[in-house]
Amino acid sequence: MYTDMYIPLLSRSLVHSTMPLSHSSFTLNASGVAGFFGGDEAVSAMATVHVYQGRKWLGWYNSPGSYLVGKRYGQLANSRFWDGLFPGVNTDPATLFELDGWKGPKFKGVESGSFIPETGHLAALMVKECSTKMGVEVPGRKTQPVGVTIVNLHHVPEARMKPTQLRRYTSVFAFIPISVSIGTCVMCAFFGDWFCFSMILLGMFASGISCFVIGSGSFTFYHPVPAPGAPRGDGLLLTDNNVIVLLGEEGAVNSITRGNFSLSFGSEPEYRNIGLCSLLLTTQFIAQLLLIPQGSLFGQIMFVTSLAVSWAYNSWLSSLDKEEIQRRLLLDVVLQQPSMTKYMLGTRTTMAVFILLVLNPSAPGKLLDDILPNDTKVWKKWKSTILSRLQNGEKMHFEITDWDDENFDEKESTLLKTLLGDAQAAYDGYSDHLKSR
């Protein structure tokens, strides 16, 4: 009878006596850095939760940086109570998750006459996409090369839609930190280190709940519905070294110029659920400060191991190009893969004529003045010559009589000849690449 009573005590003693590093006097106090280490990576990784399919279900690992994550997303909670706990400027969810907030270039509508001095986030994404493309070289004089990207928008998206989330191997890799966190938690329990066991378990719970709640936000795309009978939306996005020609219906074009991504949560406008998650993450940080130093060296090593693997996974997630992800959502999902062709022209004069040939606007003179506001005697002569050829459908191949004007001196005639040569290069480039389409 007495022997049976001592067997559990003996086996428990045996487990503790065989715990790795149980006789070491060294203490690994990781609690002081656990809430800060890897915080930027954790915040950046959380920003992918709305764009990858299934990502919101895969946050169940002991993630580092709980204090910084809680502080960052706690600013979304909007009430006197939450503002006291998480001070800072309350912001829009889409802006906080970097799905909105960028400034795009000015836009000039060709047929509608609309002018937007500063477009938004989606136009900025389009500019970035066009800047990454290689252009077809158009022969001619070169001073300051300018890219002209022609974007044919063949699809008009719904006024409000939920873009399909992207599929990627992030879901498979998420099982690595989850498995390590579970494994280290089990090892701490097996050797009786309940302090480190509880902290790893709390970290898994806090991270998983936060990822699920934040990832449950509704990610949508919106653009204004054009008025019935509105003209085509053809127009130009104008930057310093790249002009984007948007061709399509008004509903397709304003998806870029006036559309936006947005995030909405059921707890608006106070966002209490996100505030509670931030409070949970902050509580986790405080508990780590108090309890991790009470654990054994082996338990502390298990805790740090789970953090290290989770940090590596968060670092990998944060290294993914979020700008590229948003461009794919816009172009492939929302706009259904518009055709895009880029041309490199040697001068702005060549660029202006090339654009006129592509658009064939009803008021070419006004558009030409918008692109090239120069109004000297030579420029006025050049513009009248170009507009005359456009309106009459004539080729832009010029003779000496076109620039040998008695009203011009030698320098002015030379400049006019040069500008007409740029126009001829634009016409030849258009004829070679686009006229037959």
C-alpha cells in the first residue's frame, strides 16, 4: 500500500531530475524583449491577413512583438476608454493596413473634360505597375525619354465587390511556427514547467484570436457609378517621366481614378473587438514580464525557440511585396487583366504627338496645349501644322517648305525643323506599332 503511494511521487521526481539543464544556475530572462522583439515584422505580417485566402485562420503560434502589435492596432479602437489605453491618431482601417492612403498623379479626361489634380491609391498602383514594364523603343531624337503606356480597360467592374483573395503557399508554411509552438508547449508541460507552458499557450491564443478578429474585416472594392449616357472615360494619368493612356468606358476608367479599397468591421465605429484583441496582446506582454523569469532554463529556451521560429515566419511574410499583391488584386481580380503596352519615346514633343494619334480626341488643340503649354512663335507654328495634319488625316512627313518660313530667323527655323522631326518620329512609331490594330 505504501509502495503504491510513493510511485507517482517517485516518477514525478524522476522527471524533474532528468529535465535538461535542471542543475544550471544560469537564467535566460527573455521576457523583457519578447513584447518588442520582432514587433515590426509581426505588424507587417498581420497586414497580409486580408489578401491571402485562409490567412486569418492560421495565426495560432506564439508570435513575438505582442506589445507593438497591440499598440499599433489599438489605435483603431475609437472611444474615450480605448484612446486612453492606446493613445494616438485614430485612422481608417484601410489606411492602417496600407490598403489606402497613397497619392496618385493628376488625371485629364479627353472626352469628358474632367480634371482630377490628385488621384488616389489605385492610380498610384497603376503608375507603379506601368513603371516596372519594359517599353518598346520608338526611333527618334532623344533628350529626356518618356514612357507612354496604353492600358485598354475592357472590363467594367461592379460598383461594389469583394475581390477574391489570392492563393499562395503562405498557408502551408504557417504550419511550421504552429507546430513548433505546440511542440515547445508540450515539452514544457512534460517537464512540469507550467510558467513557460502557460506563456507559450497564451501567446498562441492571443495571436490566433487577434489574427482571426482582424482578418474577419470585410475587404471591398468600390468605384462610382457613371451617369447614364456618360461619354467614354478615355484619359491620361500624367507623371514626370511616364504618361498612362487609359482607354475604356467611364466605369472602367473611374475604377482607377476614383475607386478605392476599403475595410469594414461589424463593430464600427468604435471597433471594440479590435480594442479587446489589443488589450489581450498587451496583457500577454505584462504576463510574460512576470512569469517567464519564474520558469526553468529549459522552459525559457523552449519559449525563445517558439518566438524565434515565429519571428522567422513573420519576417518572411513581411518580406512579401505588399504593393505587388495589391497590384495583382487591382489588375487581375478587379479589372480582369487589361491589355497594357508601353512605348519609350525620346522627347516630350514626340510623346505628345504619339498620344494624339492614339486617342484621336474631338478637341486635339486643347489636349495638345494641356500636354505642351509652350506658346512661343515657333511652338504656335508647330502646333498649327500638327493639328492641320491630324484634322485632314495627312501623313506627318515634312519637307523644307514646312520649316523654311520667312518670319523665322535661322535658329527658329532650325528649332521648328527639329520639332517637326519629333512629330514625324511619333507618326512613324504609331504607324509601325498601332495603326494596323
